[in-house]
Amino acid sequence: MPIAREDGFWVTHDLVHGTCVGVESDRLPKCVARIQRDHIKGVFGHEQFGFTGSNLNFLTEVPWVEAVWFWDVALECIDGLYALDRLVHFGVHPRRPPIDFSCFPRLQRVVLEPKARDSGLESLQALESLHVWHYRPRDKSFAAFSFPSSLRELEINWANAATLSSLPALPSLQRLEVHRCRNLVELGDLRGKFPNLEHLVVAACGRVSREEGERVLNELPDLRHAYVQGVVLR
């Protein structure tokens, strides 16, 4: 995501909503005024680009925003998010209070480091893309995670599961990527759960064997692309 100064503000044009403006804590009124002036639909924040705040209260002043991306943050209050009834792209991590995702029914893309008291994710029937980071429950499975049935793309990073068999059936899923899940051994019944899967990537999951990848390939003849542990299988 290239970020550069434009007219005195941090700006990127590489997110899903075109121009996105960086929020700087020591220039907060000016940043909000810029977002208001140009009706900017995307905002982001990171310490490197001047965001050191502990809350997102300023979002109540820009309720038309559709995309938020705040990373490497430590937030104590995220109530300002609930002013964004048009939100379609969410990414706020790693430290934040739990979120009721049912308040954002238009969400289409979510990048998530789950919290124990997050709720409502399963209600998001417009959600197409979900990227999950650092999901490490005690039972080492996905049984307690509520995946929306509408997903077309699922990416899992740094999870502790040994098998994907606890994932639910996702009939619309077309793309599945699994990265750096070091306990992972078994990919499970992907054909039964994801009948429309076209793209499969399993990378940096050292316990997944070539044989397991070949088994999946044989069971999923309609895959357009499959990459398992450094080997392009199709």
C-alpha cells in the first residue's frame, strides 16, 4: 500500500475505496476537515503516519466513510465506528475493544484479529472476503468461530489448528488461502465443504505434506490454481 504526502496529508490511492486519508493525532481537526471537504470515503491510521490516538471518536464527524484501516494500534474506545452505517471495508487491529459486527450489515471485506467477545460476524450476508489473523483458541479448532455463509474468499494467517476439518461448509467460497499455520497437518474435506473452490494456497505450513496437497488436488479437479508448500500443483 503506497502512502505519500499530498497537499500536506498522508494519502493512499491503493485501498478499495480510491483516495484514503491518514489520520494524524496532532493534526486531527485538519485531517477531519480534509475528509469533510472532499467527502473522502476511506481513512487509515498508523503510528508511522502520525496516529497515536486511543479512540476513534472523530468518525462521528464523517459518517459517510465506507473504509477504515488502522493497524498496529492500541485503542481503548471504538464507539466512533458505530456512526459508520455505510461501512463496507473493516480493518482495525490488533488492540481494540470487542465489536458487534451486526451493526455493519453492508460490510463486504473484513481483516480481523478476533477478540473473545466479538459478535455478529455470522449475520453479515454481504460479506465476501474475510482475512483472519492469529486465531488461537484453546481447542485448536475453528468450531467456535462464526463464519458468514456468504464468503467467496477466506484467508487464514497464524492460526493454531491442526486440521481444517472444523471449518464450516461455505458453498460460495472460491478462494482459500492458509498461511503460517504451523500446527496444520490435514486440509480436510475441501470438496465437500467448498464445492465451488477455484483457488487454493497453503504456504509456510511446514507440517502439510506434498501427499496431502496431491490428495486435495485429486479431490478438486475443478481447481484453477493450487499451491501447496512451495509446489504449484496446477
